[in-house]
Amino acid sequence: MFTATEPTPTAEATTTTVHPPYADPDAVLEVRGLKKHFVKRSSLPWKPPTVVRAVDGIDLVLKRGTTLGLVGESGCGKTTTGRMIVQLEQPTEGRIIVDGHDITRLPAADMKTYRRKVQMIFQDPYASLDPKMRIGDIIAEPLTVQRIGSRKERQERVADLMERVGLSPALRERYPAHLSGGQRQRIGIARALALNPSVVVADEPTSALDVSVRAQVVNLLRDLQEELGLSFLFISHDLATVRYISDVICVMYLGKVVELAPAIELFERPLHPYTKALLSAVPEPDPDREQTRAVQMLAGEPPSPANPPAGCRFSTRCPMATNFCSEKEPELRDIGGERKVACHYVE
């Protein structure tokens, strides 16, 4: 059975204000040295437990009113990162800073206040909704828990949110099973917006939807961001969608950040070998270019996060790797132009 390792103890019981140089005045969310390790205990008493390093020390900055795209293969730690930010998982180490306040070790008494600032849109729009609750009650639940407004005011808020996400308020008496996948995801979006959060973590919000509906949901998120001034952490496998919606893109591999760059620059000139391989796999809409483009195939399978390779974690699959790569882990270096790369041979 997997269990989380115990978080590092802290003497502070409430949020603390973080001052420069740790806090970015333009950032609504900062992640500093964030780690999440899970312990798999053996059934044999003499065998030591296995530590799965799902997220192993990452730094992220989300600017106010922008979208940070988080991409990478399955198992790289994207969703675990999002779950730590919304406090569904407790970090093993590191700090999470929201609006200049360190919220990493929030006591239960302060958690309700934090929920007003950071909300999550889940990947599966059906599994994340209670099938026994009516649509109106699902959207109103955050307001009820936070004791915001009277019953009539909450009903008015629900109607307003449903209209904002493109649904008729007449659907409020229906159950999730009566709606399509796209409609259910819009309900999830409305619920996430009920408390007027400043940060929304969108965990692959379009992956469970039909292709024809994905563009509608992505455009809805962009419109809501412009209208409400939201900041999104957008987690996805779909690189085309990430390119369309993101201002900055962070590429993760095996629990580490390997490249961070503005979206346009990353797609026009990827630097890390892993980023190049990811982008080469994106299909071209032009059939002629699709037939002639070169696809970079990576050798082997991603290593296990329970036993990552020494040195650079990508060295076992990298076409540029040398012996030095397996000896020394590269740092995520600032190479100018708001770009950071973790590779020994990228200047």
C-alpha cells in the first residue's frame, strides 16, 4: 500500500507572509522546492520500503491573470503537483505561496479560507460530480459550506454561474447522468468559480471530452479568464491545446522540470531533447507537412520514479547523453529571455 511520507514539521500554525527575494510581486502562485514522495511498504519485514519520488523538487511561478501550462508524459508528476497546490495532498518538502502567503502547512481552521482562493477543475467530469445531487446543489455546495449568502442569493449565484459557462439555469434540477460530458465539465467549471478564486488548477479538463467539444471548453476558459481575471495552472497531455491557451509552458519529466519557456518560444525553438521529442510527436494539420516531417522516437520506457537513474533523469533515453550526464544532475538554469533549461549541453 502507498502512503505519503510525513511532512517536515513546522513551528508555525497559520499562514505567514513571505517577503522578497522569495516572493514575486507579480505572482499569484509560487512553488519552491516542492516534493512529494510516497512510501511503498513491503509485506516482508526485512525488506526496506520503496520511496516513489512522484515530484522531486520543482519551482514554478504563475503570474496574475496568465496561464501556466504543465506538460509531460503520464507519471511525470503533473497531477500530483496540482493536487498539492489545492491541498488535496500534503507536500513532503517545499513551499506553496499564494498571494505572498506561505500556505504549505495550513491548519484545518484556515483551510476554508484558502479554498476561496484556489479551486480545481477535475479531469473526469462525471466522477467528480456526486450522481445523487442535483446540478444546482452541486454548484451551490461551495457557497453552502462557506456559509456565503442566503438561500435566495445562492440560487441567484447558481443561475449566474450556469449562464456564464453556457448552460441554461433550467438544468439546475437535473442530475449529472442526464447531461452530456461537455455539459458536466461546464458544471465542474461553474462549481470551481463559485467562490471567485484567484487561481484555478485545471487538471486535463478536456481529455475526457469529444474532440468537437474540447475547443468549446478551452475557449470558455479563455473567455472566463479575460472576464474574471483568473490565473490558470493548466495540466494536459494535449500539446496543441496547451499551446493555444498557455502564456508559459513548463515541461516535466520524472518528477523534475526540464524546460520552462514562453509558449510561443518553446514551440518555435525547443531546447531540451525531451521537449523536442514531445513536440515532434504533435501531428501537423497540413497533410503534406505531416508526410515529410521527422518524428523523433525515444528509446526505451521512462524509468520508474521509485528508482530514477543517477545524474540526468533523461539520460537513459536522450540521444545527446554522455557519461557525464549519468554522473551529474543538471540544474534548471536561466539562459535568458525568461527561458530555463535543465541540460548540460544547452547554452
